[in-house]
Amino acid sequence: MGITLDPSIKHILSIINELAPVSYLVGGAIRDTLMDRPQRADLDVAVKGDGLDLAKRVADRMSGIASVVPLDAKRFTGRIVLRSDEHATVDISALKGDTIHDDLCRRDFTINSIGIALNDFIESGLERLIDPCEGKADLRNKVVRACSRDAFQDDPLRILRGFRFVADLGFQISPDTLVLIPASLPLLRHMAHERVRDELIALLAADASFAALRGMDAWGVLETLFPELGPMKGCGQNEYHHLDVWDHSLETVRCLEEQVILRFSCFDGLIQEIEQYMAGEPVKGRPRIALLKLAAIFHDAGKPQTRFVDSTGRVRFFGHERVSEEIFSRVGVRLKLAVREMAVVRDWISGHMRPMFLNEEIVSRRALHRLYRKFHRDIFGLLLLHLADLAASRGPARSLAAEEKACNSVSKALEICLELEKSPLVPLLNGKDLMGMLGLKPGPQLGRILNHLAELQAAGDIKTTEEAVAAAGEFLNNNHEN
């Protein structure tokens, strides 16, 4: 059993072995290889001495092929990056303790506490593993177990990382590790928000994050990080729902990631487009599917504040999407999401009720074009969130037939949006034309007329320049501004 490496990475390891005879390969590359998971391009090496200084010396020997990124000068950790492939990296850190056994036992989880002397690895692959915490046994049993009782106290973010392994690997956290969580939750509140963001996004990017979120909720992790979620629990809904607001939101995540909505055959021709869209990264390393699940978690966060019972006894939540957006905005700022990430998640949350018109008997192409003009490519995310929201609502007033009808309408809408994307309409009139023909001046009114004409053209209501001029004049008469 071995790890397939880039020749340049092999050369880096041989230089490390030469310059630092007491050095060890450790970390995720060993874990994933033992699990027959895809080969990793990033390696971790622990050495006796200054890892950052060693990284610089190794890079100097690589004659411009590699460069060094200091990761943690206080902990003597540096990263060697291949200039031909920025994903191919070797992190070199100082041993934690006097020996490799000390180092491995101070790591987060046993499945990550397996190492091998670098010289042994170069000579014979993974035949002489060092496994003081019995990580191989936990890998076989699919268990995430803390290396020590102080693991979460030493770094509370390890709580999130443990649940990320639940989501990513399909493992279970051991009972003796779960009971360590409560004592460290207060410390988790004070972790650097960027670190929390990165672990959370990685968790949500996994295929099976629903089970991890359930576990995090059961042990108070989610509410510790996001107190805004607390009021959603126990907040009852109307006849369209069988769950309270919080459980419905988690169920929406499950429906998204299990692609419940795609079980209908009408989506067969769209699956590749949808999967490519979901895998896209608005910010490098942070895929769109993770952001969409984040939107699912918070899409109804405003319902507790807007809940009321009308004169007929029906529970209503007027304007909850706007309040939900405001709640998420505060969370997004706290997580230090990028501006473009914030914008799209806010748009999904604030707009998640807008696709309801697709449930009508006759779908308005004008309304669809208006929605597409607002969201462009991210209408995929909006409509998938809409369908997951419906699939997660199974109250007595919601029928499977209505859900199937909605799926058919959404698939047709996505096909139309793809047509608009690939063959955008050429406007029948532009702003200059309108100013010349109707004596208009630049301003908001001109933009409104152009948008109106675009919607009419998309719906097929106008097809010629003459019809566009007439429609513009009619719009102007009906919306005259003094």
C-alpha cells in the first residue's frame, strides 16, 4: 500500500529526509490512503526542530520549482508549494513533544494520529506505521475518537472538525468523545470566526452533512455558534407543514443534499447542469452547494419574529423572508463571508418565496424573465431551494401531486432560463432609441421601460420594433410621472 506522489513532491521528501533525519509523515494523507480514498496532493511532515526554517532550506534546494508560505512562525510551521501546482503542498511542523509518540497523542482524533518515519515511507511505503492511539482500528470501525480528554480544551474547533468527519467520511463520533463537548462549548464561542467559517463550509460541502448537523444540534454546538437559531425551535407552523420551523429548516438541508427533488424524471436532462452549478466555487475552496445549505438553514429564521394568527385562526408569517435575510446578514458578517457569497445567500433567502408563482396553473413567462433578470445563473440555486423547501413541507395541505407539479414547472423554468443564458434576447429598442422616439431623458423611468419591454419580448407579447414602440408609449401613459 502506498501514496502516489508527484515526482517533485518525492524530491521534496527526500531533501527533508536528508536535512532532518528525525522526520515523520503524518496526517490525512495516511488516513485517506488506508481508507482507499482519492489520493491527496497535500502532505504533512513533523520534524524535530524548526519546521519553518527547514521548509525555507528545502525550497532553496528546489531551484525555483517551489516556494514557502509561513503558516505559524510561533509553532515553527511552514508550507512548501509547488509553483506548477498550488494544490501540491508539503506542510512541515515541529514535533509536539519530544517524540513522535508524544506528537501523535496530542493530535485531534485517533484516525489522524497515525504516522511513519519519513525514511521508512520513502523505502517501503506504509508498511511500518506508528499508531499509538489505535487509529487503524477506529478507521476500520468508522469511529471518530478524540486522542485525549483535553483534545477539545486544547482546540475547541476540533468539535466542528469531528462533525465534519461525520459528514465527509460517514463515521460516528464515539460516546466517550461526545461527552467531552459540553465543557468546551463556552470556549468555542471565542474561536476566530474565519476558522469557524472554514470548518463549517467544509462540513456543508460534504455529501451527508444533514447527519452531522443533527448531531451538532443535539449537543448544543449549532446554537452555541448561532444563537439566532434558538427561537426557531418549537415555533409551530401552519397546515402546510408537519415540522416546527427549525426541524423544517434541517429537513430542507436533507432534501437538498439527497436530491429528493430530482427523483422526478422531468429533471433527467438537467442533472449535469445542476451538478456543475452546485460544484462551482464563488470563492475558491467554498462550493456553491455549501452556501445553498447555509441558505436552507436560515431561510425561515425570521418566522418566529413574524408569526401571528389571523382572524380565521390560520398561522401566518408575512415578511418573514425579509427578516430572515436580516438575521443571516448578521451571521454572514460574523463568519466573514466574502461580499459575493453574502450577496447570493441573501438573495436566495429574501427571494425564496418568489418562485411560488410557478405553482400556478399557467406560468407567466414575464414573471419568469423578471426572476431570471434578478438572479441570472443563481436562479438555479433559488429554484432548487424552493423545491427542497416544498419537499420538506408535508403538512395535510401539501400533496405529493402538488410537489410533482412544482417539479415539472421548475424543470421547464430552468430549461427556459438556460435558453435565455445561451441565446440572450436582442432588445428590439435600446435607451437611445427610446430617448429619440419618445423624448425621454436618462433616468430610472427609462430603465423601467426597458425592463418592461424585455419582459414583454421574453413572453412573446411583442416581436417587432413597431410593437415595442407602441408598448413603450402605453407604459409611459400608464405610469406618467409629474
